[in-house]
Amino acid sequence: MSRPAILALDLDGVLVDGMEEYWRSSLSVARSLGAPWTGSHEEVPPAFRCIRPWVHTGWEMVVVAWALAHGAAAEAFLQDYPGALRQWQTRLGQSPVALQDALERHRGDCLSRDPRGWLAQHRLYPGVAQRLCCCGAEGVDWVVITTKGREFAAALLKQDGLRPTAVYGREDGPKVRVLRRLLEQRQPVWFVEDRLPTLEQVTADPQLRGVGCYLAAWGYLRHADRQKLRPPTHWLDHAAFCAPFSAWPA
Ligand SMILES: [Mg+2]
């Protein structure tokens, strides 16, 4: 099969680079929780950039910003991300739900107060708009599956004139559940994601056998991701992503 019926794409690190926004929003929330940050609010610290590929859901970034403000070394997160995250979340004393709510409230405020400013902190990766425009002509529905809130994802896509068939956000549950629903609609489904553990979850799920899995090489990858990648997941470099589906690795 040389093309999907549905192309499912992650948002952050696949379609959009939002590093500036991740940092600024996370830091704002961390500061509201007492983080003593004295550095720049605007410039993304290299430590945050290095840790970002480990992040699964937004609230974790607040913990990372809070930890960095308290002098945490990036190494602690890079060597044992779940352990460091747990340790700093305990010190912060806030639940994931409370942190996610605070982050989304902050984003909601930014989006209503200064929509242009907020949207400008995100950039579409090169070639994305052109590639997605071709999907319609190829008879392929494309959808977005993200751990971000749906409202924010939709605002970002709208700003760039992108019109997916559907946007599935954090509210729609885990990505594997969304993929199961998509499989019931049309097949085959191909899924492009920059977080390897998510792709590993998909390939380990017997109900999702048949989903084509692609690791986006241009996204927020951890150093060892390319070496750790195992079939049936494919490495998708940017040139292949921009090419017709028949040229994608199979
Ligand atoms: Mg991602």
C-alpha cells in the first residue's frame, strides 16, 4: 500500500516548533508557584532545550522550569528523566492535573490577551504546509493527534491556514485510543510522531497492528532514538516527509 487513507500527525515537534512558547509559558507558571528564576524570560536556556525531547505532556515542562530555577542540573533529567521528574514534582508539591490546569489557564490568558504574540512564538517546520496541501489531491485525510489542549492546537493550525479533517487533543485521551478509533474509520492509517516511546506503545498494541509508524527525524529527538528505533517503525527524514507517499520508507 503506497499511501495511507488517514495520515495522523503529532503537532509539537512534527508540524510546529514551539520551543519559545514551551519555555515562556512553563516559566511563567513555575514563577507563579515560587520559582526563583533570575535569568532571561525570553531566551530558552540550553538545559530546557536538551530536556524537552523527554517531555510527554505539558505539565512536565512546568516541573522542569521550576527545577532549573532551583538550580537543578540538566544531567539529572537526561540520565533518569522519570526519576528526576518525580523528585522535583514532589518538591514542587503540585499534582499533574493542577499543573496542567495552570499551564492551560496561562495559555488561555495569553491567547485571549495577545493572540498574535502567542501564536508568533510557534513556527511551522519548513515544507509542512505544502506537504499537507498535497494530501487532499492524493485522497488522503490528515488529522492531528496531540497531547496539547485541542483549543490551542486548533488556533495554531488556523493561523497557518491548515485545515485537518480532525484535531484530537489531550481531551480525547491517549494517542493509542485515538488511533484505534481512526482504524475503525478508514485504513490504512499512518502515524508520524517525534516521541519514540509513543511509537513503541503503538507497535506493542495488537489492536494497532497495521498502523504505519514513522519517527519524525526533524522533531525533538533524544540522542539515542535513532539507534533505539526498531522495525516496524520507520525513520522519516524531512526530505522523505516532503516527498509523495510512494517515496516514504516501507
Ligand atoms: Mg511531539
